[in-house]
Amino acid sequence: MSEGNEGRRKAAGLGRSAPLLAVLLLLLAGWFGWSAFDQWQQADTGTALEQARDQAVTAVGKAVAEQNAQFARQLEREPVKAALAAGDAEAAANALRETWTGVDEVQVFDATLAAAYADPAAFGYSRLALLELAMSEGKPVARVVRDGNGPRLGLAAPVQLQDRAAVAYVRQPLARLTAVFDMLQSPESAFLGLRQGAFTVVRKGNSGLGGGADALARPVPDTGLRVVAELPDAAEGPMGLGTVACAVVAALLALVALLLLVGRKRLPPLRRKAAAEPADGGVTLQQALEQEPLPVAPAAEGTGDDAGEAAPAVPEADAVVPGIFRAYDIRGVVGSELNATVARLVGQAIGSQMQAQGLRDVVVGRDGRLSGPELANALIDGLRRAGCEVIDIGMAPTPVVYFAAYHLRAGSCVAVTGSHNPPDYNGFKIVIGGETLAGEAITALYERIRDGRLHLADAPGSLQQREVIDDYVQRIGDDVQLDRPLKVVADAGNGVAGAVAPQLLEAIGAEVIPLYCEVDGEFPNHHPDPSEPRNLEDLVQMVQRFDADLGVAFDGDGDRLGVVTKDGRIVFADRLLMLFAADVLVRNPGALVIYDVKCTGKLPDYILRNGGSPMMWKTGHSLVKAKMRETDAELAGEMSGHFFFKERWYGFDDGLYAAARLLEILAQREEAPDEVLAELPDAVATPELKVPVAEGTQHAQVALVVAAAQAEDSPFAAARISTIDGLRVDFPDGWGLVRASNTTPVLVLRFEGDDEAALERIKALFREQLQKVLPDVELSF
């Protein structure tokens, strides 16, 4: 066939197919164009929501400040001052009510609040907390309280009732706050609300989004309130392109379609010409594509795998700080070390490791920190990118996340939590295939990110929301029930355990007095770490004030337990482990019980006398769980308050479950709980002592101490030395320990003696040895 005929046939074929190709390109252009418009609308909705949220923060703060100022002015009125000076509480209340419009109720209470504490449940814990807050602050304060058969705005201020301290209380309708939201213009498709702790005071917009609305939350200063907001799930553009990219692609596709149609109109009618005759100058499809190439999807991030093939670098990997990958978990300061980008990469790394092990299902939960929602959402996005099927259980204590992994048969889970660290910290505790990651397994996640070995699935994994707290409570309540009721004060330190502890302990038959159980990621009352005695001072006071049988405290994510008795004594975790061991060994004679190097020297003898097998091991919840799996131990515990029950439970650390088992044991005895606990072997001991050192030097410094202790002329030469985790030296009448913290730059020390003289002698030996090896470290123990 001649070249001329061939060219004419190609032109004819192009002429016939050009309209169809143009239509297809126009459809694609419409798709990308609509996506650009939709994303622009979503961005506009986000901007409008943030503006409404900020307006709400200002307006609510102003409304509360005005009410507090009004309260202060009312107290300065002569009739009120005269009634207070005369000691007439009722007259003072009437005088306050007289000119203050819209007030529901006014009362003046003696500062002892004896009537309130006589029946706090009937009086209202939130109202009682407001009165105590006003007296401690020394000025008018406002909070949302449950009073008058529903939520109300409560105000309280300290006053002098004749010659004694008192507090005035004013109840107002909640409309003082809700009216602010009525005037706001916020997108109907989004959610805007006002919260105090876990209670949502006001809802506006799409209430179905309220569960995760802390992602965009902003606190209202000095009110205990926060304005929460949430956007609907944003739809990604085709191939993950953003607004501008979609608009550009749409324009290019429309241009190519237009060029095709124009080029077809310019094609000459088919007629016979000489082979050498040049074709008309119209643009062919091939030429058009060469001029305006179709956009190509961006290259997949880190598609490398473990087969050894070189993987492309992940652009965001430079944002990941290696130091957040710690011995037991991933943990860092939000903003400077941990953000949504880092969380997304961590999620993709965890998902990649799961895929390498043939696993797909994973549970995700978070504690009550303000950064939790944003980090959890980013982590979930990373897991789904790796093809994981994610079950999001929302805000829940870390033990509930572990429980959900068993209950929902996922086998893997990630808890987004900063544990007992300050409010600006957060992190991730990770379980893959039933194994808690620690040490090299944590480091391997960073190496995946650094090397770009991140799996990218062809399609994102699924996401579903589940509620499991009720299942958790029922599972424990079906197994643990008290033989007699016990009155217990539960202090959650405003951590996420507060959302579960009162409900759980009541379900097993206890009478519960909640203390700081309102979830607040700022931890306004005290640091949520029950291993520090100063954090238990309020709990001791409440136990004594309510004449409770016991006080229990939980850390920020609920996996650790602290206990105080009626007479104000702190029961350290190693002595609680004695009680748990004796109970477990009744049903499991000869069972192995693991304890960490910080526990009392009385513990192994106690376990042996009760028919068990003691084993000392390294400190760290991940390391203890791994040892339990290896040895098939029935029970384990750490001095920090982690307790691990395999008997009747799942073997993970759970402060809430440990509290239930403790109350079960105490309720079986006829003696009072403090008498039962006083029977346990005791010694004179220090709490954990922490000596700050330079960042990253603690392990090297402890290695120097260990080497010196093992020398022939060491003062420890005649004692029993253990180096499984730092240096522990056991003498006939006591022991001492120095080890490197795996989470913070400190040396951790603890000492114990049969009496004060033995304790001081052992402390002096350690002080002398440490000062020789570490002359630059200040020792104050």
C-alpha cells in the first residue's frame, strides 16, 4: 500500500474517533473540575467553622466573665454586706437574689460544707467541686453543674459570714451560655459545641460528628470549658490531588478536548491526491497530546518492601525525630517532635510491618489529651494507606484498647497516649499480632520510615467506629463481684480513666466517690502519675473526709494503679503485688510471678511462702509482657503500678482491672481493708528517686557504675549483685538500685532496709560509690 493511502486512512480514522475521545476527555475534565470545586467548598467550610469556633471562645469567655463580675458587684451591695456581717445566710441569699434577674437559686454555705459532704451524691459532686474551687481560688468562679434536675450554670464566690469563712452559690439557666451559640453562623454540615470535661453543654450543626470534635478544640480561658469543632470527612481528589492540581488538570483536559474538536473540523474531505501532496496543517491527536500531556498521578511514597529492592525516600521522613522511638513506645513533645505528618508516617510504618506479617485488622484508641484526635486521625490515615482495616474505638483508656484487640479479634492495636507525661506530650503504644513492640521492634519502625520501606496499598483500607467500653465493663463485671460493698474514692487525675473507672467499680458492687474524673487533657488538678506521692495528697484527704475504705488512683491512660488507705498511708505497688500473688497462687499453685528490679526484697520470699515461683526482670511494661509470654507466667507487676493478670484476664497491664481485683480480694476478708494491707511484710523504703542527667547519657553512666561495682575492691563485693537492668545490690538487711530510665534522661534509684539504720547505711554506700564514678552528677538522696 502506498504511503499516501496509508496517511489518508490514518487521517480518516482519526477524524472518526476524535469526537469520542473529546467527550471522554471532557468527562474527565468535569470529574477533576468537580473535585476541585468540592475541595474548595470543604476548605471554605473549614475556614467558616474555625471563625465560628474562635468567635464562640471569645463570646463564652466574655459571658462567663460578665457573670463573675456581676457576682462580685452583687456582693458589694450594702444589703448583702449587712446580711453577711450579721451572719444571716438566708438573708444574704435573699439580698443577692433581690436585684439579680434571671437567677434560679442562691445559697450561702459554711466553708466546712458539712451538709454537702454528709450526702455528696444527693448534693451533687459537680456543685461540691465548684464550691471547693471558689474557696481555693479566692474569687468568683463559674462552671456547668448538675443541679435542679439538669445542667445549669453555677457560680460560687468565697464570702465571710460574720466571723467565719463561707461560700455563696448562685444557680442560673444554661441559656446564659447557649444563647451565645444561637447567634453564631457556623456551617450546618460541620459540628460546633461547648464541652466541660466529657459533657457536651451545647451542640450546633451535625451532631453525628461530635465524637471526635476535640480535634479542633480551643479552651475558654479560666472557665474549665472548651469549644469543640469537627469537619465532615474530606473527600480526596482523584489520585490524591489537591484543589489547585485538580483545577489545573481539568483545564488541561478541556483544552486537549477542544484542540481535538478544532483539529477535526480542519481535516480535509477525503479525496485522492498525489502521494507527495502535504496533508492539511490541522493538529492530530498525537500532536495534541505531545503539546499538552495528560497529568500523571504522583509517585507513591515509599513503595519499597522488605525484599531488598531499593526504595524511594519518603519526603516527610526528615520531620521524624529518631529520639521519639523509645524503649517501650513512641513518645514526644507535640509540635516540635510529634505532629500529624509524623503520626501518619508512624501509622504507615506500623501498617507495613503488619502487612509483612500477614496481618490487616487493627484497633485504634486515644486518651483524653487535646492533641489526641488530630494524631489519631493521622495515624489511622497512615494505617489505611498501608491497607490495614482500622477499627476506631475513640477516646478510651489504653487497657480498653488492648481489650478491644482481643474482644474484636483484631490481634493488633495502637493506643494514642502520652501516658503519665505532661500535657504537651503524646505518643503511641503498639501491639502487633498480640506482641507489644519494644526495643529493636520500635527502632525498626523508624528505620522503615527513614529508608522509605513503607507499603502503599492499591486501595485504602476500611475504617469503622466501634464502642467497646460497655463491653469492657460487662466483661469484668461478669467475673468480678464484691462479697460486700466497699466505699472507694477513685482519682483519675483528669485522665481518660475517669470516663470508665466510676462505672466499672460501681458495676462490681462498690460505692464510688469520683475525684477528678472529668477528662481534661490539661490535667488542671495534679499530674496523673500515682507513683509520685505528692500526686496522691488530694486522694488521701478525700478518703479521710468521706470515711472511705480505700482510695485508688490511675495514671493518664489508665494502665497503672496507685492505692491509699483510710489512715492516709500509700500502699506501694510491690506490696499490692504480694496480695495479688497470694490470691492467684491459691488457684494456681507453683505459678510463676514476675516482678521488676525496683520491687521490695520481701516480695520473692512472700511468693515462695505462698507456693509460687518468683522471677525478677527488667523494668518496662513491654519487656514484662514479653517475658510473661516467654515464661507463661500467671501474674506480673512493676513498682510503677503496672499489673499484668493472665489468670482470668488477658495478660496486659490494666490499672482499672487491677483495682477491681484488689477490691474483690479485700471484700472477701472480714477485716477492714487497711488492716488487710497492714499485714503484708513491710520495710523502710524510699519511693523512686530520680537524678537528672544530661540527655542521652544515663545508660553510659550506669554502665560505669556497674563496672565499678564488679571490681574486686568494691564495697558491694560481698553482696548479691544483679545487672539485668542497671545495678541492684542485695544485702542481708536491705538493698539498693540504680538504673537508667528508658523514657527520660534520669537515673532512677531506690533503697530499702529492715530498719532506718540499714537504709541509711545502704544509701551512704551507693552515694559514695556514685560520687566516685559520676563526680559531676548532683546527688541529694
